[in-house]
Amino acid sequence: MRRLARMGQGLLSAVAIAAAATAACSGATGDEAASPQRVPLVGGEQPVAKGPGDRCERNLPGKGPTREGASRQGSSVALAREGKSLLAYVADRDAHRLSLVDVKTSKTITQATTLGSPEQVLVLGDGRVVVSLPDAGFVDVYEPVVEAEAHRLDHLCRVPVPAGPFGLAAATDEGSVVVTSAFDPALTVLDGSSLRPTKAFALARSPRGVLVDETGRAFVTHLNAARLSVVDLTAPADRPATRKVDLRVRAGSQIAEQKNLAVLREGSQAYALASVELARPSASNGASTEGGPALQGGAPSPKAPPQPQPKVPPRSKRIVVPMVSVDPGDDSRPTQFYYGPPPVAGVPKQAPITVIVDPAAEKSLVSHVLAPTAKLRREECLLPRAVAFRASTERLYVACLGIDAVFELDARAADPMRAVMRRFDVPQFPTGIAIADTEGIALVAAQELGQIARIDLDSGAVAFVNLERPSDSFSTEFLLGRQLFHRTDDPRMTADGIACASCHPEGGDDGHTWATPEGPRQTLMLAGRVTGSEPYGWSRGKPNLHEYITDTMSRLGGGSLDRNDVEALAFYVKSLKAPPRANIEVSLAEKGRAAFEARGCKSCHIDAPQDSGLTESFASVMRASAHDTEAQPDFAPILPKPKDVGSKTENDDVGAFDTPSLFGVRLTAPYYHDGRYDTLDALLADPKSSMGEVSRLSVEERAAIKSYLESL
């Protein structure tokens, strides 16, 4: 258990609890159960666990439902076929269930209870079902079984991966399955047969969606950045395996000021991506023209020799990424708005866009984001969550949180998000979509009420299907708060249609530093940090969430929520679970904790677990809570009021700032109220910072403090 799992910029893996669960599932005991094998990380020192003796192969091959269609990407809904019956696997996060539904009859055939909240489900070519569980730290593998016309889902194995497994995809030849990890940013490669981890690649922050193309490259979206990571799964050791595609764009206008037009906007909400193939209407595929070049009037010259035409592929392959283009502002453009600049010639600070990428060149084909029609602003897809492609009609389908809708887009448009063909209203909180092209059906999974929507793509008719689930999964207050947190069309919240989730996706932070009239302010993570951390706001000094929420809505130009709505929103924010804690090298973190306290850091950051004495107690806390999101840390309130520690710059109106919680700090770059430090290393090494004394420590001591901070 005492292994250092260092990733990319120092983020840590949490696989120990999952490894133990794997061993327990397989019946392994003793040293075998406690010592999972290491798998090398490409680009870091990430140990990935293999559960010895845990068999993932099918017990009854060739029986039961198999994958439907050509899609090899995970989503919260995935299609399968058994004979002539079209079936759907649905990941029900709220109910902790994997459901198998008959699409025609709308009946739930069978269910399996999952150990955590399932995020995505992927059906492999042999019928096995892989499920990602972000809050549990592993992927589960199931085998569909049919006996005496009765269906069941048998659990085959549990595969530990770095913390926060999210996106799933299979290679074209089914030789490998890949998993993105959101909290310890990595792409883990599993053997397609045994589903054992073979290697892992360090990634930039917040990876989410993934697909693997026919060349063996994995394309990965990032929730908090305008970038697409490309991982060459077959790259030799002497060649970089991971590359970046820049998805930033500029505002599309000829009338805005040049300083605004020059800004490369950032990105957010890039949860999903899809591969599309579009027909080339004029492709000749190397055919010759009769008689050579045409004469005036269009007829070919009868005397000229035949002229071979360039060989053009009959179809064009592209990758599409629905996301939100973000302009948070900067010091060179003072603003009187919260948060970010005013619209740039009609292009708001958060504008939906579908970025089109040429996978062969690994380049974005989109340079600008266009302004929406003003009256449609609140009907925009500002929280895109899932995307699917229908090849027969060359249409994209995007599931949109915040407005509970699915958009049908023209995949051939320069920006498909500006070419909405139809809009379908679906149940609350749509998180996944799958297309049955032959039947002309789209299935949309929605979390709020345990429903899926069945859309007839020919007639446009929408039918709601109820999943079997407990009726008391969550309180009414929680459900109302979650709805309000994600609404993008409620003028009581904001004037420009953004939601709480726009800046705090999944209760985290968007990674941006926003311009405000008071100076730049970095977005803070909410999940696991709110309770007991009054006052709220970098410099607002609000004593409770009710006042802070009301103040924030006012600054964002919203109306006003009634007291019940504000209390429901506050209840939901307080209930947001913290991300899993890191699996660390305990001895190094203990040294860091001692140095942290000796240098007086706790005078401001009262952020250590309250069992502050014993080494073994500290080690137990770190290990026991590595994946136990129910065991929230017992952190004391931070400070009674904002404090001036000398961090003010010429861009700030005030000098006293609230000291934020350090819990989950490894996931919240950039650092300081104005985001001046990109990494913890940069912060700890800067002698000019308010933590300047730490910069005078040895490299080893700073590394120990960093390890301690990353353990929180």
C-alpha cells in the first residue's frame, strides 16, 4: 500500500482499495491479495493494479445479447441485440444499478446492483459489458446470461484503475479497451481479452470522453480545457506517445474591437466526442475524364488524351467535440461585469460550439465561434453531455443538460451547433445517447427520474420509458437543488443563461480565472469543501451559503429565488461528494505534514484531519478514505474572516482574501485567488509568494509538503 503514484504534474493514483476489492472478489488471500502487480505508466511512475486470479473472460461464450452497431464508445446507454430484439444497457447513477431494457416493449429485463455510481457502459464484441465507476475507482465487467428464457447479469471481475474512471472505448480490433480517469488524469489500456491493465498514459487535467480510431490512436476530451489529447497506443518507447490538439477559437465578428477578436478563448464542458464519416459528393476515386480537359462550354476535348483525376477518398473522416467556448477575460480588458467580459459583438463569455477535428492531421478545422440569435440564448446547449452520430443521415445528436433536450445537428455544417435541425424534449438530466440506425431510434438516458427517452428519428415522436428503481433514492430537496444547479434557462439565476454547473462542473471548478470589477478571481471547487468553511467568496465574506448564493445571483444579473429554492440549492451544494483521496507514499506525506505544521502553515490552513497526533492514525486515515467518499474529512472552519497575507496586486481592489480549503487541492490548479500559479511546484518554489518561507526549504522538503497537500 505504500507506493508513490505520481502522475503528470504530480497527481496521484488511488488503486489500493480497488485492488483489495479485486482480490476479495477473486478469492485471493494473504500476500497475493495485498500485493497487486505494477504496470508501467508511459510518461510517469503510475502503478496500476492487477487483481491476481480474478478472471474476466466469459464463462459462456457465444450466448446472450451482443453489441449492436459499430459504436465502440461508452455512454450511459449502450445498445445490444439478442436475435431480433433490440436491447439497451443503462447506467443508472442515482440508483447504483445497471439495467437491461427491451427497447420495443419498454420493459426492464434484468438489473445488477453496482458498488458505486455507474458512469458509462460499453458492450464488447463478445457481449461482455464494461462499466466505469468513478466514485469506486475501478471498472466492473459483467457477462449477460440467458437460462430458461430468464436473463441475468453475472459479475465477472473488478479491474482497478487510477482514481475516477469515466470514459470507455474499445479498439477497432477489440485487442484493447481504454479507460480515462478523471481524478488522477490517465488513460489506462486493458487487454481486450483478459481485461488486465497493460499500461497507462499520464494525461492533462480532467480527461473525460475517449474514442480509439483504426490507427490505434486514442482521442481524449478534457472537461476544463480547450484541448484534445491524442495518445498513440502503439508508439515505440523512443517516440512521444501523447500529443495535443488545440481546440481554442476566437470570437467570429468583424465589428468587435481588435483586442477582443485577438483573444484565443478557453474551453469547458467537453464531456464527449464522436467519430463521423461524411460522403464526398464529387469524389471520383481516380477515374479518368473522357477526352481530357473540358473546352469552353463544359464538353471534354476529343483530341486531348484522357486526364487521370486525383484519387480522393469517397468519405471524409472527422472527429466532432461538442463543448463550450469560454472567454474569462484578462487584465488587459477591465470589466464591470461578473464574471468575465461583456459579449464580444454578440458572442457571450460562454458560447456553445462543435469543434471539428481532422484526425489524420491532428488539427482543429474550426477557428471562430459565432454569435447566437439573441432571443435563442436561453435555448442554447450550454451543458453538452453526450453525442452520437447517425451515419445514414449524417446527423449528430447532442444531449444537453440545463434545458433537458437533444439537438439534431447537421454534421456537414462548419459548426454543427449553429445548424440545429430539430430539438427533442427529453426527461431531466440527460447524460447519454445511443443510435439504432436501422430502426431509426435514438435512446437517451436521463438520471433525474430513472427514465430513458425513445426518439423515433423519422416521425420525431418521443416516448418516455421508466426504469425499475427505488422510489426514495434522494430527497425532494436534493433533486430540486440539483435541477437548479444545472439550469441554463432560468432568468432568476443569471442574466446570460449560464448555470452553477457552467463554472462548477460536477461540483468542481472550471480551471479558469475570471475577470471581475474587483480583480481576477479563480473558480473554487465546491465538492467536499463547503461545510464548515465559512465565510464564502474570495473577498465577499458572506457568513452562510444562503447569503452567498443570493449575492452571486445578483452579481450575475439574475432575478431572485424564493427561500425554499435557495435552501434546496444550498443543500445540494453541501451534499456534493468530494473526489476520492489519493493513494500516497505515507512516509513522505507524514514528513510533509510535519514540515507543514513546523513552518506555521496551519495558522491559516486549518485543513488537516483532526486526529493530529499519531503516525499510524494518519496512515489509517489516508488509506481508509482513499476511495470512501462517504467518509468526509473532519475539517475545522478555515478563518473567521478574510485575511491580508500580502498577495494583492495592482489588479485587485482589496487585499484581504478568504483562505480556501486545501482538501482536494491537487485537482484545483491554478492556484491563488488570481490563478497566478499553474502548479503546486511553482507556488511552493516562489520566494515572492506569501508562502515564501517554504521556497527556502530544500527540494526534498518541498516535495514532502507537496505530497502531504496532495494527500488531502
